[in-house]
Amino acid sequence: MPAPSTWRSPYLLPAAVLALGVLFAFTVFGAFFYSTRAQKSTIQVVGSANERFTSDIAKWRLTIARQVADSDLASGYARLQSDLGGLIQDLQAAGIDSSTISIQPVNAHPLWGPDGRREGYSVTQSLYVLSENPDRIESLALNPGELLEGGLLLEGSYIEYYYSRIAELKHSLLAKATADARSRAAEIAGGENSGALGTMISGRAGVFQITEPYSTDVSGGGMHSTSTKEKEISVTVHATFEAN
């Protein structure tokens, strides 16, 4: 005998759809819950390293000058050339190799009198010496009298200091900063020997700050001070580690 038509409830289809919807929702929630539980937590730290070093290259820039009358500019150039030749000879006699000397172009700057009239010119010429003996360069720069004769005017004298192995030093410092970051992350995770720290999953190096010793100067684009023979270099590393 066929079932009565009253057995076919009008709510059967909506109930089945609702049940499927609830089942799907629980499935999605379960998958999301599992994925969030499966994700490992991370530790973000900033490691740092710094080191003191001594420059082994000096760049000594000198500017010599002659003051000449307004009508005597040509002879001023000639006297300055003579001064330059004598200066180079004196540098060579002091142990400076001529191959380390670079000569720059001549410049003439007008000199004005109190009434606003031009009274003459200051004729200048610059040269610089690159030396791997900074101590010798310092000795000459601090006692320039032996190089200045016959009315020669030393208008400028400035030493810049560099380090020939700066690239190697930067690589070494990055390794130290990364090791410092791992050590800090391990302490946060529970100690160096806890085994709670996982692998490093990301890292970003900061800019290098090369300053004079005990300086607090920093720059977002990095610094490279050349004013002192003794220097200090520092760098930071921003790192992210997995926490087991």
C-alpha cells in the first residue's frame, strides 16, 4: 500500500539543506581551527654588533695659494706652478711617492676691496696624497713648515681616513649581529639550551654606522665618518625565528 501523502512533510527539504549547511560550517571551522593550531609561533628580535678598528689609509688634501694684483694674474699662475713643483719635490723628499700624488685644476678667486672694487686674485691649486702610512701623513700635516717656503701660502690642509678591509669587516659584523639576534631570541624562547627556538625564517640588515669612537651620531641612510684614524662600526639585524 502506498504511503499516505501526509508523510511527505513540506519541511523535509529545508531541514535537509539546513543540516548540510551546518555540516559544511563545522567542516570549515574545523579546518580553520586546525590550520591556526598548526601554525608555529614566531619571535622577532633585533641583534646588534659593533667593533673598533684603526684606519690604514690616509688621504691628505692640500690647497696652496698665491695672492696677486688684478693686473698680474698670468704671473700669479706661473708662480703658483713653481710653488707646486717645489711642494711636490719636498713631499718626495719626505718619503711620499709621486705616484700617490694627484693634482687638481687651478682656480682664481677675486679679492674685493672695502670700496667694492676688485683688487686682485687669490690663485689656488689643490692636490691630494693617498698613503698607506697614516702616521707619516699626520706628522707632515701637523708640521707643514718644512714644506712651505718662499712665500707659499697653505690655504687648506685636511686628512681623511679609510680602511682597506672595510668589506671584510662588514661581512664579519653582520655574522656577529645575526648570532646576537639568535642568542636574544633563544633567551626569549626559554634559554640557550631549551631547544625551544627553531630556524630563522626572515632577516633584514640595517645600515652601517661608521663613526668616531664614542659617538652617538646615527643616520637612517648610514654613516661613514672619515675624520679620525680610530673608528667604530656598528650594525643591526632584524630577524624572525620559529618558536617550537
